[in-house]
Amino acid sequence: MTIDHDVPLFPMPRTTPFDPPEGYAALSAQGPVSRGVMASGQPIWLITGHEHVRRVLADPRVSSSRRHDAFPLVAEATPEMRAKLSLFTDALVSADPPEHTERRRLLITEFTVRRVQAMQPRIQEIVDERIDAMVAAGPPADLFTDLALSVPSLVICELLGVPYAERDFFQGRSRVMVAQTSSEADRGRATVEMYGYFDKLVSAKQADPGDDLLGRLIVRDGESPGGRVFDHRLLVGLATLLLIAGHETTSNVISLGTLALLRHPDQLAKLTADPSLVSGTVEELLRFLSIVEAGFRVATDDIEVGGTVIRAGDALVTVAGSANRDGAAFEHADELDVTRSARHHVSFGYGIHQCLGQNLARTELEVVFRTLFRRMPGLRIAVPVEEVPFKDDSTIYGVNGLPVTW
């Protein structure tokens, strides 16, 4: 693919806290497929239509492998950095069938609706404990650190068997790894340090599995009829990935979702008047906010998308932030509506790589939003929204703090 110098640069900055970049509307007006360029100068195809994003993500002729030379990365990376990134992506998100199929099959039992429902009482306890601590300390509070970050961190730590006391280590490293403004040296150092931490943890669990996700996976993998699917390196990478994905995304939906509801009091009033709307509210916030705005792929064969032929070897970016605001899929797409049926959003992706932990994330979000506004009906933002520190430099959008009072 050849491009000229007038095509848009990706990623684009947001200009308002709750809406995708303004440039997405211009792209969508051109059609569901547009040309673009990464900050590194790499030419890409931007897929912006809802139907077309789902079609691309489900197409077997599109690869997720970050080992492909043409795979698009948000920040420019040397071959050495790509190798470091592959330490935690090879296990699942960067794997294609048949390897991906085998690995996901062994993991999926840990995230079924039934297993997550069994976790709900413990999630409720964690949420209540965190709100108890906020109330006891009194206002003001930082809802991001006191609730939004601590709840999913506690849940994923207990699920994986990771000591929560070491949260400062992994939360700090994960922030560096997802920040667009991090230097390659800092990202590489944080990646290697995270890998080293989980290298020791996995070794300990291989010797004494215990009853947690990693331990059960090690035992189940050892009983696989065809032999082990996960070697030590893949287990380390998987553990790192699950920890980062398990707290980074959900924490930002909690904090930014709370802020969005407080800034849309009519919608918050509907939720508090009818708590049965909480499931739909979660889906609508996931759609409306699009915390993870894009997915990255490489075409392995010629494919046709929206009347455009994309050649084998071309890089693609599926733009969830645009697809989730597609008027053809969602009526009044730019409005927050907690009564909307929005479960067909693409915030969890689509196809074989659809988020493995989506049932867990939904449950955490439902418990938080159902409990928070019931127990703290006077909750409000303690500073003007312009003073809220938004994560404009991160591949996972959200806030770095959310001052609240009540």
C-alpha cells in the first residue's frame, strides 16, 4: 500500500473527555475503510465501520501475530523491543490458530459465566470493603486509587495467586508499558522487570501449583492428551498479560464511567431509580467510552472490506472508538443512554480474540456501579472536570485520578 502525506496520523488525540477523537467522524464520512499512517510512518488501513470492524476481526485471513514485520505498533519499536513485547503477547493475543485455539481452550473454563458467578460474592465483599474504607476516612477521596484501581487489582491478584501487597510494583510497570509517551528504553525495562517477576512466580507454582488460576492451568496443561500446550515462557507471558489486562482496563471503565454518569445526571437518575438497568448501563458505558480504541492486525491474504481491496501484508487498525459510535449500528450513537441495548459493541473485540475475561469484567463493573451509587448517593466530583488528569498518553484511556466528595 502506498500513501500520500495528507492521510491522518494514528492514533489521534481526544479533544473532549468522553468522546472519541474528532477525526474519526471525518474518516467515517469517507467510508468504512480509510488510509492512514502510524506515528512511525508505517502505512495502515483504518477500519471504522461497526459491521466492517467485526468482519475484519472474524476473518481468518487476518493475523494477530506481532512477530510479523508489518504488524502495526502504536510506538515505533526496534526488533529488540518487538522481541521483548512478544514475551507476554505470544501466549494468546499474538497467537493465531491452531496454537491460539489450543491455548484458549485450556483457559476458557476459568472465565465461564458459571465460574464468574461463583466469584460474585467475593467481588461484592471487596467492593464493600473499599467503600467502607472511603466512608470511614471521610471526604474528599480519590475514587481512582481508592476504588477503581483497587477493586480489579484485588480480584485479579486473588484469581492468579499474585500477592496484592506487591501491587505498587506491577501497577507501576504496567503503566509504563501502556503509555505512548514512554521511551523505548523505559518500556523495555518495565517489560523485562515484569517478566522477571512472573518468571519466579510461575516457577514456584510449577513446583507447588495451589488452587488458583495459574496453578489449575499448570495442572490441567500437564494432563493434556497431546502433551503440554504452555511451556514455561508462555506461562510467564500469559500471567503478565492477564494481570495487566485484568486491572488496567476495568479500573479505567470504573473511574471514567463514574465520571460520565455524574456528568450525565439524567442517566444516573434512571439507574438509581431502577437498579435493574445496571447490566445495560455497563454495556452502554463500554460502548460510549471505548477505553481501548483500536485493534491491530496484518492481512495474510488479499481481502475485500467495504469495497476496498486490502493486499496481503498490509497493516490494519480496527477503530473501536469509531465503530462504537456508528449511527448504522446505534441510534443516536453520540448520546449516553443507559436504557439502550448496546451489547453488540466491540469494546471487548470480536471473533476468536474477543476478550477472554469479559464475563469477569462485566461482573466487577455491575457490582461496582450497583453498589457505589446506592451507598454513596451524594457522590460528586470535587474539582472542575477540566482539572481531572486524563490519560491522554496511554493506549488504554481513562484517568490518573478522580477527586470526589459526598
